[in-house]
Amino acid sequence: MTRLDGKIAIITGAAQGMGASHARKFIEEGAKVVLTDLNVEKGNALAAELGENALFVKHNVTSDDDWTTVVAETEKAFGPLNVLVNNAGITMAKSILEVTEEEYRRIVDINQVSVFLGMKAVIPSMQKASGGSIVNISSINGLVAGTIGYTDTKFAVRGMTKAAAIEVAHYGIRVNSVHPGVIATPMVVQEDTKASVEEFSKHIPLKRIAQSEEVSSLVVYLASDESSYSTGAEFIVDGGLTAM
């Protein structure tokens, strides 16, 4: 028996990077997974690779209508869902004096509002399933300072997680946040940043950056019944960085 047998999950931002890693791990552990993203080509290719227990749906996470469609497609294909991984997000590395209002509102919509919309959209389906687990991917910048915009939204995800966890606990729905440090995703290890990332890794207590699969293992744990008494909590995957 695998760890996610009987689990029906939506994973956002799943066409590449950490989202794709989560999707692969969920399928390996026996879940049925709806992958969502705006990248149709990569999303369809990954779903085809993962087989009959995976379905790709194009999804703008900032659209309430799109969330309604994704939940409906999930129920149509697999039944009421019991896992949501709010993984989609973007970064921004500008000073507060450089960021425009439009840029700021965009990162808030994608990193913060989408998490609210996702939780709201899946709760009725999870009620049909008699419970569930919501995993919100934040960042260590939801715990300590980073750049403007990104830090703000990741702190917000942490707060929303706690508020929602208390509100939906009586439905048997758990809500937790995951706070990765520096992860070896394509965005992080591209050629123009690779050298600076390698230099930074020397300051991490474990002396390396993490692989996406190391975050995925934690997400699987939170999606599974093994974490049945964990809710409203932060789970950190940073090699000891925030412990210093």
C-alpha cells in the first residue's frame, strides 16, 4: 500500500519545477492528480508522462472562475478531492523604490490572492470527501525578511494558513504551510545565477541547496494521513538557514 492511496489532489504550478516534482511524487505514492498551470505544452507533456492517474487543466490561479472549473474537472475525472497543494507563485527582486503599483499588485494576486481563492474553492469538495489536507507553499521569506512584494505575500500565506486551519478544522480539513529555502529549480540554477547560488550555499549549515524532491517528500507527508494531527503549522525545509 502506498502513502497516498485514495487521495485526489490538485497541484497548482505543476508544469515544471517544484510543482512537477510534487506531481511525480504524488503519482508514485498512489494519488490521482490534477496538474494545473498556464504552460499548456509542458503541463500536457507531464500529465501524459505520469499516465492515467494524472490530468492537466489550464489554470489562471488568480481567476475565481478558473478555480471553479478546475474543481469541477477534478470531480468529473476522479471524484471529490481531498488534497490541494497551492504551489504556484512568482518571485520579484526589486527595491521598494523601483517596484511599480502594477508589479506589486501582480505578485500579490499570484502569490497571495490565489491561495485564498484555492482554499475557498476546494473546501466544499473536501466536505463531500469528509475531510482533506491543504498544503500552502510559502517560503523562508514567510518567516524572515527578503525582497519587498515576495516577502509580504509569503508572510500572508503563512497567516492565511493559520486562519483557515482554525476555521475548517471541524470539517476534518487540515491546513499547513511549507517554507522552502534555496531549492534547485530551473529558475534558481540558471546560468546567470548559478555561481551566486553556489557561493551562497556555503553559508547554509548543511552546505548545499535542496533538491525539489526533498520538498516533495514533506508535501507528501502533509497530504497523507501520517500528518493527521498537524494543522495550522509551519514546516521548514531550509538546511538550517533560519536556525542561525
